Amino acid sequence: MSMEDQLPNLASRIAALRRDLHAHPELAFEEHRTAKVVADHLERLGLEVFRGLAGTGVVARLRVGTSPRAIGLRADMDCLPLQELNVFPHHSKQPGKMHACGHDGHTAMLLGAAEALKDMAAVGHFDGTVYFIFQPAEEHDGGGRVMVEEGLFDRFPMDMVFGLHNWPGMAAGSFGVVEGPVMAGADRFEIEITGHGGHAAMPHQTADVVVAGSALVQVLQTLVSRNTDPLESAVVSVTRFHAGHADNVLPETALLGGTVRTLRPEWQDAMEEGMRRICNGIETTHRVRVSLRFERGYPPTINSEAPTLLAREAARRVAGSERVFTHLKPSMGAEDFSYLSRVVPGCYVWLGNGPGEGGCTLHSPHYDFNDDIIPTGIRYWAKLVERALAPE
């Protein structure tokens, strides 16, 4: 029986599994139940399964034929610290935890693909090794980085690595496959300003941290408006400004914080250098002390040429050329698949989840993964493996 003949039954079982995962979400590095569901499923398929990388990560290996070629397929497993507002039967049973980004769908589709590929392997559809990578802690905590640091590519050498994310706002079952930057790098900063507090009616006797901080917020915007190529994209957002407690007191200190988003690693360096330069200027101008803590976060996710060509061809074979978009603008959101794809050539694609209406947008308490795209995701992974590991 062909994969297409089996797909309706497979997709139905995978949708049920997906809803079970949705009902039992787990936060970063706490995905113990999810990891057990994943590993047990893969072991029942007869794959070689390796548990415990990055704590709760799971890797499975499927070897076919004699080719030394190998690729990795990655899905993320963690949820968000968010109270779900949906009332359907498979809503989250864990207060304050929710699969609001579709990682339940990503995990389920890759499990479905593992099952389909195991059957395809028996009839020689490809030649080489497929690694199924189920990663913890994509949301904020960098599980991809930890997997790499703990030897993902040393233990499981591969030539390319691929990732996928559902994308509300794109037609269900369509694809976005873009070469080059696709997701931004995300850095954080915190700035403490120390001046000399005093009476609000006598500002000349103080070094006013509120005025200094206000000036700093304004000048930081020139990092984008006057220091970044207008044809490129970057974001500097001050999201926190805390100072003072009383109406008649000018405070001694102010604390500011926010995020910087860039699409190239070298821009991360330039933004940090520029921010330090501006802080030094504010110190001199306003007679205050300014302390900057700049914390590097996820690197930009940049798709390499060769894997992107393979992903594009696989997506076209599944969805048709007219439903594969190759010139979409990058997202300024961040993704820790970047830790994998900066070591091994990689491609990260978007799979349309539907219009995104009625609150069904990423990180919304009303979000739910669209089970109708599960067959498309399974087909895509299977076609990608067939293309990348075609018998020579």
C-alpha cells in the first residue's frame, strides 16, 4: 500500500495524538511526558531512539541502504506560559500552560513522517540516514543551543538540517521557502542610569535620570533610522522604563530594558557597539552614570542555498508551484533552529496554517493548530527525504 493510500488513516491517528499533546502542554526543559510519548512512538516503529539530549530531547535514527549521506528533520516540543481561553475538548489541562505556537502540531507531523518514511524505506524510496530531532525549549531558553553543545552533530553527523513552523495568515497547506534570512536574531538589553536625586521643585540640584532616560530612548532609535541601511531591517524597542515612586521626588536611578532584532550576525555586533556608544554620550551629556548589560539571544535564522533548493522542490511537489512562496519578507520573530543551521547548512520553512482569524494567531490564548494541514506536513517531510537522499 502506498503512502497516499495510508495517509488518511495515518493523519487521523496523528491528529488524535496532536490533540493529546495540546491537552498536556509542558514548558521548556520540562517536556518529560511529551518526550516519553515521542520516544515510545518511535520505538514502536522500530527506529533507533536516543533519549536525554538536552535533558528532554529525543533523537531517532532511520538508516536505509549504504549511502553515507544523512539529513536531520527537527521539531520543537515545548509550550508557552499562557492561560488557554479555548473551550474545545482538547484544551490545555495545565493551568497557565498552553501550546499557543503549534509545537504540538510540529511534533505530531514529524512523528507521522517517521511512520511514513519507515514504510517507504522498506521499498527503497531513499538511500541514507534520516535523523528525527525532537527539541526541547524553543521558547526563550535555547534548547537548540543546548542540543548542539551536548553533541548533537558529533553523535549524529548530518549534511543538512531542516525545520518547519506553521504560519497563521498563510493559506492552509501553502509554503514559504525563502533563501537567506528568514527569522531575526533576538538580543536583550538592560540599562541602569544612576544620577543624583532630589526635590522635584529644585531640578538644578539634581542629575535627572528621567530626563537622561527619556533622551536615551529617543537616541536609541537612531540605531535603526540613521545607522542601518534603509533597505535592511532592524528593530530596537525599549519595552521597560522604571523610575521613581513619588510626584515630588526626582529619583536616584532609572532602569530601562528591551529587545534588539537583526537579520545578520554582523548587525548584532553593530547594534551592541552603537548602543554602548550612545550610553557613553548620555553619561557625558546628562552627568549621570549609565550601565549597559547587552545579552546575546538567538542568532538570525539564515537558510542556506542547497537545502533551500531541496525544500522548495519538495514543497512544490506537495502543494504545487503556485502555493510555494519564495520571496516572502523575513519575520522579525526569532527561532532557535538558528543554533542548528549555523553549524550545519539548513532550511527553515513556513507551512500555512490558515487565515489566522478569530484569535488563531501565534502566541494567542485562542490559538489552535490546524489539523487539516497534518497530511501536507507529512507529505512534505517524506518528499524532502526522497529528494535529499534519492538513490544514486
